[in-house]
Amino acid sequence: MSLHLYSHPFASFCQKALVALYENATPFEAHLVDLGDEAGRAAFQAIWPMGKMPVLRDEARDLTIPEATIMIEYLDQRYRGAVRFLPDDPDQAWRVRLRDRFYDLHVQEPMQKIVADRLRPADSKDPFGVEAARMQLRTAYGWIEQDMAGKTWAMGEAFSLADCAAAPALFYADLVEPFGEGRSVASAYLARLKARPSFARVVEEAAYFMPFFPKG
Ligand SMILES: N[C@@H](CCC(=O)N[C@@H](CS)C(=O)NCC(=O)O)C(=O)O
């Protein structure tokens, strides 16, 4: 097996990479990363010193590929399947990348900020930062409501890198800052993502860990 994925099924950026791998049934060996375990963290940091998951190793080419977006681009180039994550057309490609950045920076990041705050000790909370993150999410939902109008996937009919990014980002964001009234387009998009077999499998594999999701 050439491809080795270092990840955790509950981690949102790992889920993004898993969606891409499952979309094309790309064969890979999964390695569970336990950052809570000192030896596990050290072993993982020997592969990628930044210690952020997911990381892909392509043993056949002796390459280490961190960053979920870059990993998916790599899969699209080197392990291409029926689903193309980045279109060849440059004008379509930058639109995909824009949406990938959007879901990482404006949905995943504030969502992670809120989740991380729930894990902080009571005397180290950051209510100001959490409120700013909530506002950022609400603004992002407004943009999604317009951007997704009339579309099945982020780029229309073709599933892409942008949808790999959107699936876990929206799944967890809706848990910490529910879409609420007036976000029917975003809600319907998330429902389609949850029904997509690749992401449904990801959610099923994470189900064991869901009771550990920190409550607000
Ligand atoms: N920019 C990275 C972010 C990866 C990331 O934040 N991963 C989280 C899990 S979802 C992580 O490894 N967190 C562990 C830590 O921060 O110690 C990517 O897109 O892959």
C-alpha cells in the first residue's frame, strides 16, 4: 500500500481528506493519531513537526503531504479517480479554491475557536473571541445562503475540493452555532452533504466519538 493517512476520525480537517479518499475509493492505510498520548504525539511529530492532522505519506514516492487541501490536490494529480477535485479550467479552478479557502478560514476556523474555548479551564475562557467567532459564522452562513442558491454542490453539479472542505466545516459549525431560521439553502446543502455516501461514511466512523464533543 503506497498511501498512508495519519488522522483521527473525529477531527474535522481529517474528515475533509477522508471525504476525498472515499469519493474515489482510493486505497490507503489508515493510521490513528492520538495526540493525547505523549508517545503518539512524538511519533506523529517525527512525520510532521507541526503536529497537525491529517498527513498523507506516499511511500512509493517518499513524500510527506500535510494540509488537507494540498493532499486533495495531490490525490487529484497523482491518484486521479472519477471525481475530479480541481477542474482543469483555470477560471473554474480558482472558484473551487476560493470556496475551499472560504470553508477553511471562515467556517472551520471560527468553529474550532468555539470548540477550543469549551475545552479551556473556566478561568481561561475568551468570551469576546467566542462572540466574534459566532458573528463570523453567522456572516459566513449569509454568504453561503446566496452562493449555494440553485446549486447542488459548491460548484454546481460537480462535487469538488470545495465540497470536501464544506462537509465537516458545516457539520460541526451547525452544532456550535445552529443555522437557525432563514438559512434554508445552507441547511439543505448540509443535508445533501450528509447524504453523500463519502461523508455519510465519515460521520458514521466518527459516531463513536460524538458523545465526547464538548457541550456549550
Ligand atoms: N491547516 C491544516 C489544519 C489541520 C488542523 O488544524 N488539524 C487539527 C485537527 S482537525 C489538529 O491536528 N489539531 C491538533 C492540535 O492543534 O494540536 C489543514 O488544513 O490540514
